[in-house]
Amino acid sequence: MNAATNWPAIAMFAAFVALTLAITRWAAKRVKTADDFYAAGGGITGFQNGLAIAGDFMSAASFLGISAQIYSDGYDGLIYSIGFLVGWPIVLFLMAERLRNLGKYTFADVASFRFAQTPVRTLAAISTLLVVLFYLIAQMVGAGQLIRLLFGLPYPVAVGIVGVMMTLYVLFGGMLATTWVQIVKAVLLLGAATFIAAAVLWRFGFSPEALFSRAVEVKTAAALNEGLPPGEAAEAGRSIMGPGGFIQSPISAISLGLALMFGTAGLPHILMRFFTVPDAKAARTSVLWATGWIGYFYLLTFVIGFGAIVLVATEPGYLDASGGLLGGGNMAAVHLSHAVGGDLFLGFVSAVAFATILAVVAGLTLSGASAVSHDLYASVWRRGRVDQAQELRVSRITVLVLAVVAILLGILFETQNVAFMVSLAFALAASANFPVLIMSLLWSRCTTKGVVVGGAVGLFTALGLTILSPAIWVDVLGRAEALFPYSSPAIFSMPAAFLTIWLVSLLDRSGRAAVDRAGYAAQRVRAETGIGASGASAH
């Protein structure tokens, strides 16, 4: 369903697009080397990178998807907020410093540090591209629904616009433009979410208890209208304050929690951000800042979700003929912004949501392009014998290909909840990237064979079970019953990866295994001290 054109939103969109294109033009003049393109010359400060990480991480799934999940299922939507957040201490204490000291452009630099380059980088690149594609689907779906709602454009046209915009940012501005778009977006999103949450709480005397009580009343009334007896309607109303509405199975709940928590520490576009700062201290500082901003934002999403139950679900103007949200199920936060701030604030929040999607999409695209150009082309195919101009040309071609693929997948997955689609990307990251990184960083007896076989087992187990799960087997492919009954594969695929890495490494008696184990001491010295680490470019 297309909606009437919203002129304040168009004005805000135009202002944001003009600002980000100005940033891209400014950055394009400064992007001269591969170091500039992939890592912004390593010259981003800890505070700036913390905001940029928050901007990269607070995606359409966070703003639109979690608030929509809480709107439909209440308390259960909080599993996303908590799961997305609690992975950050792992990144802070186990990974940030080591990543910065060992890597240059991608997490594959770190994973392959003491191992045979070709097999490890190939696995890392395949894993990166799969995670990036699942994550991109969610962003494109959110963007398409948002633009269709506000501009009255057909959904495929809306998705195409996002694809063109993301291509411009990454193609010309590289990591420098992407970083500053993410910083601008983070500030705008935190400001908008703060205002929405404060406006909702103000209506209830800043009493969360009063807000939740009213939400229960609204859900109870909705159940009565559907014809449920009073007792069952009251139970349905109260259910939004307890677990079990969205994820009934304990195994699914634990599996989704594992994917969200450990997937954070394996997301390639987030790990890539640690190479944009000058040293390990700045990497730690940036994680500390990012955790603070992200934690604060997720507290706000809970208020926004319940605010939407109270202020959006009770207003027929935001609902279609069947009682669903105008513009699709992910639009709860956008409609709530209109309820608390009118057309002008709706325009601002819509522009912020669009900024949210573009900033994340730019980071994802850059991450995917670097996996192809730096890991596959330069390091595996050309074995390091390549000049920077060739590598950058391959990277920019990859950006164009990724944009086309993202547009097509965004159209195919139009009806999916964006928070759920992102959880699938997290499951892949938790099952492949995280075990490979942790074992290569912290276990001295880990070998090339163990990492490649274990990482592949984790990746393809997660991918296979995801395809067989209800989200794809039933919802996308239209089959009657899913072959894998749980919502997330992480509880099976992640232990499989760790166990396989451990077992294959222990049994590996090859000459390469001896080289891998002998290289651990030098890797640990560099990881802990930073001696020999790549520094920031001079600008």
C-alpha cells in the first residue's frame, strides 16, 4: 500500500541527503590510497570511532525492528535489545586491542596472521559476504517500507533509491565518508529516540509503570474486540509483560541469545572499524563509548515499543483496514513519532531512519567490498603482488555488484521483520567468524586446518539450518512445515565450530601445523604490545 506524500519528510530527506553528499565530496578529495579507502588512514579518534560504531550498529533492525517487535509481542522483544548489547564486553576485553594490533583492513588479516593465508582468507571472505548479505536484506527491507510509506513510491523503486545512495557514499568516499555519515546518523538517532521516549513518558508523568499498565489495557481491549472471552482477553493483555509470546521454546530463546551476543563479536563491518583508529588504546576507548551509546539507545527502544502500543494501536489513522500498521509491521516507531510530534517531527524521524539505514548499508558494503578486493583478489589470487590502484578498482566494482544484489534481495524479502533478518546474520557471524577469531587469538595449538574446517562447519551448519528454519523454509519458500523447528541455529552451529576447530587442530600433525603453533608467541607479543602494528597514515 502506498501512502500520500509527506512534504516535511521530503524536506528533511533532502537536507540529510545534501549533507551526506557534501561529506562524501569532502572525503573523496582525501581518499588517495587503499589505507584511506579501507581504514580512513587510521586517523579517527576513539570518541569519534565510538560514535561511528554506535551509528554502524544501531541499524534499522534496532530502531524499526525492535520497537516493532515490542509493539507486537511486548516484553519478549527485549531479547533483541539485551542480546545486541551484551556482546560488547566480549569485544572490549577479548578482542578490540588485539584486533587493532594484528590487523590492517579486515578481520581476515587477524584470523590469518600466523596461518596459511589462502585457505583462511578464502573462508573469512565467504563468511563476510554471507553475513553482509543477510544484514543488507534487513536494511533494504526497512528502507523500502519507510520510503514507500512517506513518498508513496512503489516498494521496488524505494529499494532502488537506497541502493544508488549507498553506492555513491562508498564508491567515492570510502571509509572516511562512511565514518562521518555514521557519526552524523548516530547523533541524530540518539536525539530523536530521546525525544520520542521523553514525550511518551511525559504523557504518563514519567512513570514507566503507568505506561505499562495502559499498554496492558490496550492489548486487553484489542483481544476483547477480536471476540475473546473476558478472562482470556485479560490474560492476552497481561502476556505482553512476560516472556513466551514471541519465542515459546527455551532452546530457541537460548539459541537466539547466543547468536545476538557472540554474533556482535564476529560482525565484519563492526570489526573493520577498529582499524580506523591510530592505536590499541583508541580501539578500547571507542568500544567503551560505543557500549554507552548503544546501551542507552536500547533502553529507549523499550519505551518506544510500549509507547507505540498505547499511542499508535489506539489511533485508526495509523492502521490499515485489517488492523495492521500502515506501511508494514516495521513502522511502529515512525508512526509514534507523528503521534508525539506531528508532521514535522515525523519528517525528522523518517530522515533519521533513512540515515540509519544508509549509514549501516554503507558500512556493510565497504566490508563486503574489502573482503573481495583485499582478502580474495589481493591476498589470495594475486598473493600480495598487486598495486593499490588495481585493488581499489576491484573494490569499487564489488560495491556496484553488491548494490545490485542487495536491491534484488531486498525486493524478495519484502515481508520479513527486519530485526529477525538481522538475527540470522548474527547467527552466521557467531558460528563462523567468532570461533575462528577467538581460537586463533587465544589458543596456541590452533592450526590452519582446524580454523578452516571448524569455521566452514560452523558457517555451513548455520546457513543450512537457517534455510531449513521457519523464517525461510516456510515464510519465503512457502513450504508447509519447517525441517528445522527453531528460530536460530546458533545453539547447534556455534559449539560445532568450536569443537571442530579444537579436534582437528589437536589431530593435525602436518608440517604446516608446526609452523602455525610456533608462530603463536610472536603473534601474542604483537597482539598484547602493539610492537610492529600498522600505524595511522600521515595526512
